[in-house]
Amino acid sequence: MTSMSLQVGEYTSRVLGVIKEKFGLKDKAEALDKFADLYGEEFVEKEVKEELITKMIQDCAKWEKTGKKKMSIKELDKLCEV
């Protein structure tokens, strides 16, 4: 669990209040967690998928074959197809 202090706008506060009431949560922090559970996967995967791990291993193997010790961010992005 991470602790943080936030300042949110009035609209955000109202949305969190509605989520809190709708799901019977004890506070807006729980409402924020619920909101992240409901919509977070659109932005960040909850669990790393096996395909991603396999691709990372393959990308590392490609990098090792180049024989380079250092790589620029641009080169790394190109290697990872970003």
C-alpha cells in the first residue's frame, strides 16, 4: 500500500463520492482504488502477460548479440519497437 496526499478538483471529488456511495466504501481513498480497478487496465496491465516476458527475453538476446555494452535510449526504443 502506498500513502499519498492529493489535491483534486471539485468534480473529481464528487465522482469519488459517488463511487464511494455506490460501492459502499468507507472513504474516497477506497473509491480511488475502485476507480483504478474498474478503468486502470485501459492504461496499465494488472499482470504481466507471458507474451510480454517472452518478447523481452528475445529483445535482450538481440541486444546481447550486438556486442554493445552501452545503448542509447533511441537504440533501445528501436530494438523494443517503441
